[in-house]
Amino acid sequence: MSGEWRAESREGTGRWSDGFRMCHSERSRGICFSLFSFRAFALSRFRDRRGVSGGRKFKAVQIGGPSGGCIPAELGDTPVDYEALASAGAIMGSGGLVVLDDRDCMVDIARYFLKFTQRESCGKCTFCRVGTRRMLDILDRLCTGHGKHSDLEKLEHLADMIRRGSLCGLGQTAPNPVLSTLRYFREEYEAHIEGRCPAGRCKALIRYSVTDDCIGCTKCAQKCPAGAIAMAPFERHEVDDEKCIRCDTCARVCPVGAVVVESGRRRAEGGELNYSLVTSRQGYLEG
């Protein structure tokens, strides 16, 4: 197959082939290598290739490696094309694609990828060396319930300075995960400022509890690595919040989905905590 034939069969101006390695953010399974040299196709095709299952909702794709961006499900018809991805706030990058579902926290996803690029910074450029560290500090605050409304503007300002003041591609693209999630999932950042993690992922903002659906099988108590659940055969179990390390083991092994995640911590002068149901982990393993 000649290079000319591949170039002619491509849409857009990007005229060379590449491949994508796909995984799910949680399962890291279904690694596939898909040539897109024949014709640009939509991102939603990755979703359909074992990307989301178990009744979960397709939320977004993180594309382009650590310096890539997150594109929401509503833009799933975006072609896998250099120009189209750039206009959506992402890049082709290293050819990595992570499928995200409704259990994934976009603030935490941005923090995860920025942590990598911050660590990889050579330190030559002040904007990259210091700027990415300051951005990561802000994301850490948000994920632990200590964010402020001004943090979002600071993130955008720092991102702009880093992109314009960095000499190499790593610094110029490092803010992409943050900028793209701010662009498409700003409401999740605002929820974290209020002390809520809508996806029930950020450990400092959630707690686990057991509902009346519990059948007292003791599986959660047997598997809990922190000993946060006392063995109580045929009785409703309880999670000791002080001991709980939020590892999600109890929710994974519960056969009836009786373990739920609650979030909604509101910081008050007296330190009062108020929680509300975020999600049930039923079907987690199947997903």
C-alpha cells in the first residue's frame, strides 16, 4: 500500500498515517491499534470498540497522551483528524486515547495528566517549571475541597502564560488537559469549589455507606484492607469513616450494590459535614 494512496484517502490536510492505542480509564483493557490512514472517522467509534460497557454512560475521551485534551461525548462525531482535534482543544499527540465514563472525575483526570507533564519538565523554562507546579497546586486544592472561585481564572491565566512562555512542545501543550476540561466540564470544577465531586472519585470529598439493601454476606468486611467494616453476618454492615481509606473494595465486591458513595461536603465554621448520594457502585465490576 503506497504512501500516496494513503494520503489521497485521507480527509483534511494531515497527510500521513498513525495509529491509536485505546484503553478505558479504569479497566485498561481492550488495547487496540487502529489505523486511521484510510479515512478520518469519528471518536465515537472508539467508544463502540469495548470502550464503555456495563451500562455506563460515555462521558468523554482523553486523546493525544498526557499533553492531549478531553473531548466530551456530545462532540463524539469529531473526526480523528489533526485540524478537527486541534479546534476541539486536543492534539493527535502520541496516539493514546483513554475512554472516560460517568465514573470519571474530570478535575482529577486533568490533575493526573498535569502531574505527569509537571514531573517531566526539564526546568529550563520558568513558565513551565514554576507554572505547571502552581497549576498542580490549585488542582490539588480543588480535589481536596479547598478550592476558591478565583482558582479557575488563575488556572486559565497560568495556562496561557505557560503555553506562550515555554520553548518546547511539552510546556506548550502541558495545560491542554486543564484547559479542555475547563472548557467542556466547568460545572465539575465549580462543584469541587462547593466541596462536591459529582463523579464520586475525589477521596477527600466522599464517604462510603451501606444501604438497607445489605444482605449481611460479610464480603465487604472480609475484603476491606483497612478493617473499616466490622463482621456482622446477616446484618446490615456499617463503614467506619475514620478508618475508611476510600479504596472502593467494598463497593466492588458487594453482590447487591448496597454500598453507595456520598459526596457534598460543605465547609462550615463549625466543621459540619453534609453529604448526599452521588452514585451507587452496583455493576462496577461489570463495567
